[in-house]
Amino acid sequence: MKLRRNNDDDEPVLNLTPMIDVVFQLLVFFMVATQFLDPEREIDIALPEASAGEPAPKENNEIVINVFADGRMVVSGQTVDDTQLLQTLKAAALDDPNTPVTIRGDGQARHERIVQVMDACSRAGLTQFNVGTLEGT
């Protein structure tokens, strides 16, 4: 039987290809995941600033209602009217009456419209709602 000699010149080789592949996959995962963090950033609303108050914790089942300066309302990327808004809120209240609602009103939106959204939340049975603002100085 022929035996192979162990040369001291041969150093062990570490194959880095699998490690590079894993790091690349993690990089791609985090890049894609950050794109889905806050879909509300895409909506062009000029929120008013507030210097007092605390940021509300982000929850998975939170409903975000965007009220534009012209009075339009958008919930989950869909424009809704008053009736559809109330139906959406009632459905959420049936699932969980403690569902948090954030109302993001444009700074130029009529206060009356924001109050109508708050009233719709109350009529649907949702009492945990916040008004979204930008952090001021």
C-alpha cells in the first residue's frame, strides 16, 4: 500500500465561498426587509410638528388613517370614503376592540375632517387612537 507523505509545505486551505454566500444572503435579506418597514413613508402628507408628547409604540395590528389636505382618506393604501372607513373600523373592532388607530392628518387638512375620523373611531368602538405628528424642537 502506497502512503501519501505529509509535506510541511502544505498548509490547510479554508474555503471562504460558503461564508461569503451566507453574508451576501444576509445582506440581501436586510436590504429587502428595510423596504417594508414603514409603508406610510410613501404617502405625501405634511404632518404638523409637536414638541410635547411621546412616540407611540408601533404595533402590528395598528390601523393608520391618512387624511390629506383635500379631505381624502387613505387606509392601508386604499382611498376610502366615510362609509368605507366606518366599515373598516367596525371590522377591526370586532377582531380586537383595543386595536390602536393613528390618524395622520396633513397640516393643511381641515380640523373638521380629523374630528370626523375620530368620531368614526368612537362609533366603531375603537377608543385607542393617536394623532400622528412630526417630532418638533
